[in-house]
Amino acid sequence: MTVCSKQIASCFLLYRSGKSSSKAFIISVVLINLLINPVCYSSNRNLAAVTVHPLATKAAEKAFKDGGNAVDAAVASALTLGVVDGFNSGIGGGCFILLHKPNGEFVAIDGRETAPIKASRDMYIREGRADSDLSQTGALAIGVPGALAAYNHVTSKYGNLSIAKHLRDASKIADQGFVLDSSYLRRLNKVVNKLRRFPDSARIFLDDNGAPWPIGYRLKQPDLARSYQNIASQSADWFYKGAFALKTEHWMKENGGLILQEDFIRYEPKRREPVRSTYRNYEIIGYPPPSSGGVHVAQILNILENFDLFNMSPDSAEFIHLVTEAMRLAFADRSYWLGDADFVSVPRGLASKKYGQILAKKINPKKVSRINAHSTPSDADTNLFGKHTTHFSVADSDGWWVSCTATINTTFGSGVVIPSTGIVMNNEMDDFSSQPGAPNAFGLIGAEANAVAPGKRPLSSMSPTIVLKDGKPVFAVGAAGGPTIISQAVLAIINIIDHGMTPREALAQPRFHHQWKPNQLLVEKALDRQSIDSLVELGHKVKLIESIGAAQALGQDGKGAFIGSADPRGRGVFSIFN
């Protein structure tokens, strides 16, 4: 029996025993219940979730078993990741959420950070050059966080449960602590010097001698637990209109920052129109600007659709060369055209089939092509978009699908924890073009389209993606890893569609990445030596690295059963719950 059936049965008993004058009221209650009750689901439903941490996947399970849907499970995972994977994401950062509703509608919610009111175009220029330390570390690096606003919005509008419940559940993990593993320590060791610069950060993540906590240490975050509990009891207003916003303003004034309480008050998540494209009879639903992911995943696939990838081995130099050349063309366009579509003109033509065909003709299958600058779609002036990282995907049998990428940018973001809150603040201001042609922390360059402006959202590579076949979702994919996110999403899609791989097989395949500038092809060492040598012969400047990014994939097989995989390179978990 469904929950709805039980409720209707109870109402029927009341009807049988009630007076005639109350029967109309009871009928009304039943009808309203059927129409709006969010906890109306079949007892045989199921849910699948894939995240980068076992405790986050466990949080999805709990939300589901407490009566939530995939939206609830995704938000529960996100808030838990802010505790156990806080070097990647948290409510001090931002996110992009891509939702598929049971009725087939897609919703894209933009929780990207914004530049403060007092921000200015040349705020990072010192003695004529961009100072990367200012945009990457400390007060000036921080954008106004949007993740909490986005989570609050989707939970209240599409979830079955309150965000307060998810916050309280996550706060327990923060309060009780979790055991640090080698993955966490690898990230922590990279930023020790940055964290030492900020007393509240050092107090949480380093010992009394300023050294990282050892593997096996139980990291407790009571300040973060209290912040979660304060939001749960006082709503998101505590964060955006109340104590946290005011505390942040005071800290900013003391430390040379720009963010005011007014910046928090003004912040709103935005609903965006997804980028829709096709690839080999599949429909690709991607994220629009200020993400570059949706546009350039579509652009790369449109270029590659003109080549017979099906008959190429995914390990072959021939295949890697063609995909790399498509990446280079797309990233050259990214550097010039992409920015916040509320502030600059971003051509829709970048993701068109016609433009993909034009770019495909620039690729020489036998050698590296010269790409000196961006290209221009035919309708660049008229057809426009309207004005570190973690990825997780959740889907349920009722038809809700969630693909979400969240971030505070680089490891531990700005390094700043607002005193007594436990909240790690982002350094997303580095995703703006501090100076045209100057690289950011990921080596990406940008132009005026991505220049700093008050209230503007910096360009992102986050690429939450949902793929449809015959109008129904078949898999969702996304990744972490800066600009490599786009490459990872493209490779996963190609491996699944062209090479018929399962999600796990697709994610296990050796990865590669090229972002136009710097001119180097990153290749995982797992690729065979013969293919690497052949790529060098074709003219590629190959740089071997251990691994590229961290991707997650979730899908359904031909019988409707959920399948999926966390990245085999990490500690993530894919699970199905009944």
C-alpha cells in the first residue's frame, strides 16, 4: 500500500464516522492531499545515489528512507559533503543544480557565487599586473556564497522534506566527527601554509604545532555544527540576512575585504534555461552560462559527431588526437566568448550543429592543427543566451533526477573560515579574468566577457549533465577538477554512447585533457606507451600525470534498473536503496 493509500483509508474511516456536515470538508481534505501532499509515494520505490564520500551517500539513503525524494537526497548529500569533503565544497561556496522532474521538465538552478557590490574590474591589478595571491587567498578572493540559497530553493519547491531536517542530520556528523583518510590528508597537506595564515582555519584543520592532523584522526567541527543548527532553527535568513552575514561584514572590514551584509541580502539563486543539444540520437541536457560546461560539452560533441569514433579504440592515438583537437577548438572559444550571460553576450551558436561542422573541418586527422585564436559562430550578434569541486547525482523511481556540481574552487577555497562559524569560504573570484590574458589557478585565460563586475557571476567549468534517449533520462554525469570537468564529461558520454561501456567502464578508461592554453596535452599514465609515442609523433606536447579529476555517473539499463559508478580513482560510493 502506498502512503497516499494509507492516508485515504484514514480519511475514509473519518468520513464513515463523521456527521454529514463534516463530510464535505473531509472530501476536500482528501482531494487536497492527493494534489499537494509531497509524501505520496509507492512503498516499492527505489533511489540511486553516487557521491564522492560514503557518508554523503549514506545521507542520501537516510533522506530517502525518511520519506524524501531524489531532491531531498541530493541536498542531504550536499550538506554532508560540506562536512566530510569541505576542502571541495560547502555552504561557503556555490553550486549548479540540474533537475529532471517526473513530468519531463528540466530545471537549472544557479547557486553560483557573485562579486561583491564594491568589486571593480581591476581590483587585483598591482603595478600593472594581476596579483594571483589576492584573487586566490584571503578576503578579496571570496565571492558571495550561493550554495545554501540554491539548496534551500530546490528543497522548498521540489522536495518532500524540510532543509532544516537535512541540516540537523549533517550537523550531527560535524559535531560527532569523522575519521580522516589518506584522500583528505593529501588535500590538506597541499594547503598547510595557506591555512596557517588564518587562525580559525588553522584551529580546525591543523594541530597545535600547525601541522595537519594525521590519518585516523577524528575531525570534529562543532562551530560548523552550530551554524547548521542555527540555519535549521532560524532559516536561511540566519546566513543571508542575519548573524552570519553581519559577522562576515565585520571580518571583511578588519581584513581588507569587500563583502557587506547587503551583498548577502541581495543574493538570489537564479533559474536558468538548460543547454539542449543532441549526439548520436541522444539528447544532451547541460548547464548554461555562467557555466561554460553545457556550451562546450555540446560544442565538442557536435564537432566529434562528424567523425567515426565508433570504429576507433578509445585507447588509440587516432581517437585521442581527434577528441583533443575538438577540445582545443572549444577552449579557444571559451577564453573569448564565455561569461555571465546576464552581463555579456554569449552566442547560442557556439553549441549549434552547423558551427560544429565548420570547426570539424579545421581538424587534420594526421597532425596537430594551428589554433591561434577563437572562432566566431555565424549568428554571434543575434542568437544569445538570456541575460574544486565535487559532483554527485541522485535519481529515484518516481522520475526525479538530480545532477549537481558544488564547489569552493581550489582546495579549501580562500583558506578563510569566518570566526566561530566553521564555514570555509570560497575563492571563486579567481574564476574571473583578473586581467585579459592572465591565467588563473587552473591556467585558464579569459577576456573581457569574464571581467570582474559588481553582482556578476564568474565563469565556471562545472558541467552537471543529464542524457536522454527517446525523451527519458538514461544517465547523468558530472565531475570535479577545474577545466578538466568538461573533458571528463565529454569522455564519459562518448565512452557510454559510442563504445557501449557501462558507467564504471567509462569512468575507468584513461583520461586526457587539453584546454588550448597552455599548449600541453595532459594524459593519465595508465595509457599505453605506444599510444603516447604516437601522440607525440602527431605533434602533441604530452604531459603524463597520475590522474585527471573525479567523475561520477548514474544511469538506468534497458529494463529500468539503476546502474552507476563513483570514480574508481577515489573513495566515492554508488548505492541503490529500496
